[in-house]
Amino acid sequence: MPDGSVKRSEDARFLAGAGRYVENVLVGGALRAVFVRSMMPHALIRSVDASAARAMQGVVGVFMAADVDIPPQPVSGLVPDAMNRPVLASDVARFAGEQIAVVVAETEAQAADAAEAVVVDFEPLQAVTDPEEALRPAAPILFPEHGSNLAHSFEEHMDDDVLAAAEVVVSGRFINQRLVPVPLETNACTAVPGEDDATTLWVSTQIPFDVRGDVSDALGVAPAKVRVIAPDVGGAFGAKLSVYPEYLVVAALARRLGRPVRWSESRSESMLALTHGRGQVQYVELGAKRDGTLVGLRADVVADMGAYPVGAFLPSLTHEMSSGQYAIPRIAFRARCAVTNTTPIAPYRGAGRPEAAALIERAMDMLAAELRMDPAEIRRRNFIREFPHETATGQKYDSGNYGRALEEVLRMVEYDALRVEQAARRGRGDVKQLGIGLGTYVEMTSIGGGTEFASVEMHEDGHATVKSGLSPSGQGHETSLAQVASRALGIPFEHVRVVHSDTGVVSRGEGTWGSRSLQIGGSAVLAACEKLKAEGGTYAEVDFTQTDSTFPFGAHVAVVEVDTETGGAELVKMVAVDDAGVALNPMMMQGQIHGGVAQGIAQALFEEMTYDEDGNPMNANLATYAIPSAADLPSFETVITQTPTDRNPLGAKGIGESGTIGATPAVQNAVVDAVSYLGVTHIDMPLVPERVWRAIQDARATR
């Protein structure tokens, strides 16, 4: 297929400042909502006094749970109903930032001032923020009616000795820390009541049809009475996959008051109210023969769910992808999901798969060190080579060429020369030591397959309109789907208009998540175009169904310099080779890779959301939560290879999350590699100077 690199058509309006986000939607006569949130991590709510707030200028009303009368939201089909989430907490506050009441006023400033005047009488309860501590018998219980903090668990082959044939076993305890998504656009919605019980919502979401379904249930109306529009969405990364309680409350109040109601988070509010990501403690054992051949993996994972276990399915994805690129004959895995007095954890770019890659890649480096084998060589010896391939966890990998990706990235980074330089620095005893880290990965996209809607209409002037059930948040769907239709219909790219993210215009859709968009949504567009050509006429639609996942892969190398006197780690080079099947638009793929790599590096070196032992957030703003800027990162070198899949007619796999999955272990492995000659075997992320320095000091003290 020829290089389809074209500039994103969306960018013209973004660069001109003409993007239309929820806050840009002009709605006359709109009221403003501000939520009263708990300052207590865990407390009984004895009473809420809103009398002073109700008397303040501009205030239309202050509303509690009994006023909106919306039942609690089910958080997951995997957990008991006792853990359902109230749209407004009335009896117990379970994390700092949980919504208790909402003030509606004529202006946002008036609503914010009135919210400060609402007095909540709390009776503090003991809090638990560590997921392992939460599972101990003496831990405070978040849901007494359930009786424990264990929300969900599963295990496979834990009673089997999967390491029986091992001649060497390495083990470790790895922390995959809690992260805050920090999208440029915080969470927001605007609800406008109409006639005959109709309501229109503008929402910053990845899943407008899911929002429509939940809002219609909350309001007790048919879905057709609710129109949900996601205008331009300024970043999501999985955190806008939830139907947040605020959406339901704002919609209900708009109906009750008969006026539009708007809500938008502040940045500090978003740091606590938007779902977080990651949050796993991983106990890992990896066994091999003396020649490096893998024989078995055992992993025991404790997953932090936060106060409401909306992400209870995430550890299953970690389990499914725990084999990585390697032919591991036997895998035992256990996962326990624990609720804690913290912000709920949900999907964040990669959603369970980065945790799997970090687990196996860290263990592979530890095994290489134990066997005194080069990390690249031990990977070569264990790569899966024949496809399709079914892993020990039951995943059916479609296609791959893992060796090619590794050799290409090693060539690009001049790996052998770097090892020579590393040895020279160690020999001289330089203060700044060189570290080289590999991160080879395979990830699962369009998880389990799925279905997506598309339609195409030809107009008399030779232009076409494509409608898609996808709902982008910066990925470039308007460009990629137009490219599919342009090629299929034989018309210029500029003659295709793509419509999406509006339940009043598009018939149905699943939205954008799990790197599914091009392979399923794009294939639906292709099928609609082919149907139109075959049947004639001017309009065609079809639902394309993909019956299984696809498995993109790649190899990343990070090069760091670590100051052994301060512990400071500087990333000096980042090289990535990624393969997502057939590349429709390599330029856009590069953009996705760059963004993903930046977020992967951020987890390795910078980011972590922390709480004190009482459950108080320690860094819930951008003055204290560290995210890197462009100045903190080197230029990336990226290459795309193409290994088609047979699971959709485009031959495409997902690319949106891959960069994140490969970069994090590459950088972590690089920092550990830089100081491994001192006896350091592992350092948990983020690899901040104090943590690296302490690992160096501890290693020197035991030599």
C-alpha cells in the first residue's frame, strides 16, 4: 500500500483556535453547577447544612442525594452491588474529592462561593490507602455490608508448580504506581432541557452512546429523548470512558429547573475527581534453564481500585498479556482487587497491558543479570516465532515478527557501541554512568474484537458524507476515516466529510477506546463504501464485526545517564520500532507513537499520585504532580514496520497505546542498568533522584 501520510484535516481548526469544546458551546441562560466535595478520605456524613449557601446572591439551589433521587451506579459486573457508587454521597464519604452536594447559581463564581459556605458535619473514620493493607483482617472496611475490601479476585494455575523445571528463578516485588491522566481539557458537561422530556447534553467523553443510555435511565425516559454530543474532546486517555455521576446530576437538575446547567472541573478538582490509572503491586517469579530458555512465570498481583472498583476488569488484561513476546510454556497468575480510600482507578492509556509489559520486561532483565547474559540475547532466545500462536494465558496472537523489530532498534541505537562506552565509563569510575534499557512488547488492541457502525452517502456534487460510531479525543479520526472512504470510492480525500460523536445524527456506536478505531471503525467505513458500490444508489450502512483482538508489537531502547552522586537520571536517547499492521497514515501513526512514548517516559521518571497514611492526597495539583514538558524529553527516533493481520480487511492493528506500553519498561530498565554494576537489581518507578540515590547507597552499603 502506498504511503498515505497526509496532514490531519482536524488540525486546521485546532491551530487556528477554532476547536469547539464543551465550554465553547454557547447556551443562553445557562446556570452553573459546582460540586461540594469531601475533604475527608473516609467519614460518616452526619449532616449537610446548606442554609447559608442557599441565601447567597445568585444561588438557585443546593441539592443533595435525596433531591436528585438517582439510584447508585453499578461500577462493574464483576463486583457486588454493595460497592455501587452513589451519584451524591449521603451516608459515607469514601475518598477525598467525592461529591456530596451540588450548588447551582447564575454564575460560576457565585456557585463556587456558595459551595464554600456549605457545611458538612463529618465523623472521621480510619482510612486505608495501601491495597495490600486494605486486604489485611484489621483494615478499616469501606463497605461494611460487603464485609471486606476485596472487590474481585481470580486465579489460574496457582496450585501448579509452574517453575518445577527451572534451573534458575528470579523474583521481585514491583510497584506499578498510581497515575493521574491530566488531559488538557478537564471533565465537563452542559445539559439543555427541551420539550416533551427531551434533553441535549454536550459532554467531554469517549462514549456518547453509553452516556445517552445512562442518562436516559437516570431521567426515566426513552434513549431517543436524550441527545448526547461530544464536541472536540481535549484529551481523554481512557479517563473519559466512565459515565461520571456528575453527568447524571447535571442532566437531572436541568430537567428539574427547566434551564440549561453547565459544569466544568477546575484543574485541582480534576486531579481528584477524574479516575486515576495503574496502581498495581506485582509479586513475580520467572524461571528458566541455564541457557536462558524460559520454563514458567508466576505472578501475584494486588490491584488498587480506589473507593469504587470501576476498574475491576483491568488485572485480567494484565494476566492475559503477561507472556509478552515470549514462548513461556506455563503461567500461574492470581489477582486481587482491593478498594481503598482513594480516587477510583479505571482505564488509562494501555489499561492493564502496560502493567503486563512492565512486569515481564523487568523480570527478563533480572533473569539476564542472574545468568550474566546480555538482555538482548535472552530476549532473542525466547521470542515467539511461529504465528498464529496461542499463549499460556489463552491469547491468540495473530501475526508478528519480534526479532525483526528488536534487531532494527538495536541497529538504530548502535547498541554494541553503547555497551562498549558503558564498560569504559564503569572502568574509569565516572560519576555519570550510562544505562541502556530494552522494552520489547506485544499488546492487545480491539480487546476481544467488537462491532462498529458506519454509513456513507454520496452527494450529487461528487462529495461524500461518512458517519461513524467512533468518538475521537485527538486521534485524528476525521482524517483516517476520510482516507479509507477516499480510497474505496475513488474520490479526492478533500471531498469526504466525516461526522461522529452525536447520537442525534449517528445511528449507533461503541465509541473510541482500546485502540480499536481504525481496525473496526475504519473497516466499517470500508464495508459501507463497498456495499454502496455493489448495490448502486447513494447511501449504504453496515455494522462491521471483528471476532477477535489484534496484537501489535514493537521494541524500544532507552539510553540514560545517571549521576551516581545525586541519583539524577537523564534520558538522552529514545528509539522506538513499532508495528501495528498495515499503516494507513504513517504520519499520524508517528504522532500517536510520540504521544504514547512521552506518557510512558513520564511514568518511568516523573509521575506518581501519592496519599499520606490518613488518605489525604499529597500532590493534587500541577505545582506538585510532576509531568514532563518537551524540554524534559529528547527527540525520539521512531520507525514503523508493517506486519498485516488477517482479522480485518484493512490489515490494521491499533497504535494509540503502543508507545506507552513499550517506553515505560525500556526507561526503567535503562536506569537500573546504569547502576547495576554496583549491585542494584531493581528500583521502583518513578525513578526520581532520591529513590535512585537511595538504591545506590543501599547497594554500596551491602557490598
